[in-house]
Amino acid sequence: MSSRDSQPAGTGPELVRCAGWLVAARVLLAVAVIGAGYLAWVSIANGPLAGCGPGSGCDKVLQSRWAYWLNLPVSLPALLVYAALLGATILARKRTSPDDERGAWAAVIVLSVVVAGAALWFIGLQVFVIKAFCQFCMVVHGCGLAASLLFLGHIPFASDPTTPMWSAAPDRRGIPRRALLLLGLIGVAGIAVLAGGQLLVQKERNLVKFMPGGSNAGATPTGVQGGAAGTGSNSPTSGGPSTDRLPSPDARLIAPGVLSLYNGQFLLQLEDLPVIGEPGASNVIVYLYDYTCRHCRSVHNILVAAQRQFTNRLGVVALPMPMSTNCNPLIPSHFDSNLNACEYANLGLALWRSNREAHRQFDEWFFAQNKPVAIEDARAYALKLVGADDLDRALADPWVKQQILMACQLHFANWEATGRPAMPQLVLGKAVSIGPLNSVDHLLALLQRYLGLHTYRDGF
């Protein structure tokens, strides 16, 4: 029989002997509580995560479906579990009655199994599914896993094998070994609830801001002929736009083939811009994307599939908007995380300028990849489509840089209106959708809600 079996838990010598591991475990749990609390606050407030710009590993993790459980930020239930485990350890180590101590340790065992299993689940998701890492999440999971293993390694087993688990035994301390399997299975059931909730319920990860009002009276058009400078808004030198007013994008056709946004601050000539579908469509939305943004890649394919269902009733103005200070003067330097974003945008627009069918083929090829292709491969494919002379001539056309700047200005206006810079972005009438979409049906629901646009399968 081990000394741990023979020494009553929570008393004299064992408390001294276990003080080191106990302090370490509680410190680890405290770090996990603080980290989970910070992540929960960021998710609820839709705020930026320190040191994690758009396109970074933590942005990919926190913008994925796996960052939520039953439509809640997963960090919120994690915070509650970590806090409950910390509280249970305090109760378990106090000089309470044997029965109370046994109940507290039962909670510690169950919660430790849940914490350990959840940590392995989320670490595995980052390694094998998301293939990106959030440093904050990894610290939280690592601390939780280490603390739970410490607790599971110091369970005070009962020295008397007849000690009951669920009935009173005021004269005997410790956890009977035969109860360990049941407690472990309860913890495993908690892990199954976590994984099942994430697998079966997929949260809508985009944020939609509907802005019915907000006047920009007196504004002058800045998007004539599909390429103009200036937002008529705040200076970007402050590190981001102000949100003291909420102008409405109010994207609407004011003439055949002319789309107005922000009360005429942007006038888009649809014949001159990349459009998925027909420039003369009766309903037009605007899509801002970055070629290096993985969520943009999936949204692009969703847009193409949805547009095919509406044919000439829907057009999508597709504007590359690089999140890179190399060509975007309206974002702060810590957002500059997308390598070669400007080069990809230049290539795409140059192809549109040179040969519109080549542009369609390029985008179809590019967005079919699981990850952005090397810039050398993208340029080689572009050369194959139009030839070196035509491509170089189009790349030198000032129109290309004008379009990129105009898209950056529109992104800045959306940022000012919504308070969110994340990509991709869709302008749907008086609403702006920010972030990834789950499916074609998700997009169809947005089109129906904000444009009143129904598919023929709905009877319209």
C-alpha cells in the first residue's frame, strides 16, 4: 500500500508534501482562467486580439467554426470549467469532513478529465484541421492540460477498499479506486458534449451590420468610372477610423450599370469593373476580398455558386482589397500580414484589363487551390493566359493601382461604418457582412433578408 493510500487526504504531512505541485497546478489554472477570460472578452466584444492581425494564425483559429460551441465563443464555457476546477481544488484541500472532501475530489477528477480531453481536442484541431496556431489558445490549453494532469496524478485514494463513494462514511477519507472509472466516464461524456456540439451546430461566423440611416449629405462622388481617390472620411494616421457616426453604405443602382455607395461617395461603373455575373443585373452586391485570405477563398466559391442560381438577377462586383501596407495606405502596420497580397491583386486586375475571360479563368484556378499559390506560379499562369506583352502592358496601366486604392477606400468606409476591418466583406444594400460564410444557403438567406432576393426554388 502506498503512502498516498494510507495518509488521509488534506491533512498534515500530505498537505506539506503536496504543497509544491498544488501551488504549481493552481498557478497554471489561474493562467488558463485569465487567458480564457481574455479570449472570451475579445470574442464577445468583437475586438482585436493583441498581436494578431488579419491572416495571422490566431486570426485563422478564432475565425474558424471551431472557435464556437453551440453559437457561444468556446472560450466562455472554457472559462467556467477552469474556474470551477480551481474552486473545486480549494474545497478539496480544506480540512472538511471526509464526505465533503470526497465530493470535492470527485468534481476535481471529472473536471480534470474534461479539461485534459478538451485541450487535446483543440490542439488536435489546430494541428490537423485548421493547420494554424493561436498562441493565446495554445498557452491556455497547455496550462489547463498540465494542471489537470497534476490533479489526476495526485488523487487521494482511500486506504480502506470498503470506503463508499456516494454514501456517508465520516470515519474514512479518500476516493475508492472502483469509483475512478465512473468518474472518468462522466468526464469523457463532457468531452463528447463539447465535440458533438461543435460538429453538429455550426455558428454563423460573419458579422452583419445593418445601417438604415446615417447621412453623408454634401459628399462628392469619388468612384466615377470605377476608379477614384479619397474617402471624404477620417485620416488613417490615427491607426483606424472613428465610429462617432454610422453612415449607411446604401448600395443601389442609380442608373443602368451605375452603382452608388455611401450617398454617392463611390460611383461604380459596372462595365469597367470585375463582375461575377452580368453588369446589367437587376441586383448588385459588392465583394471585397484579399487573394491571400483563406476565408475569401471559400466565400468566392460560394458567391459564384449563388450567382448561378440567380443568373441575370444578381451581379457581384468583385474588388481585390489587399491587407498590405505595400499598396494599402489606410491600414495600420500591424495589419500588414499578407505576403504578396498587392502582387496578386495587381495580377488579377491586369488580367481583367487585358482579357476578361482570362481574368475569370485565373480566379477560378486560383480560388480552387487549398492555399494561395506561389506568386511565381500565379504570374506564370497569367502569362500562359494572355502573354508577356499584354500582361506587362496591363500591369503598367495606372487604372490597376487606381482600382486597388478605390477598393482600399471602400474598405476603410466600411470599417468606419461597422468598426470592423476583417475580411472578406460584402455590401448588401444597406448592410455590410464581415467575415466568412458557412455555405451557399447562408448567403442566400442574407440576400433574401437584405435585398429581398429569392431563388426560383422558393417560388419567386
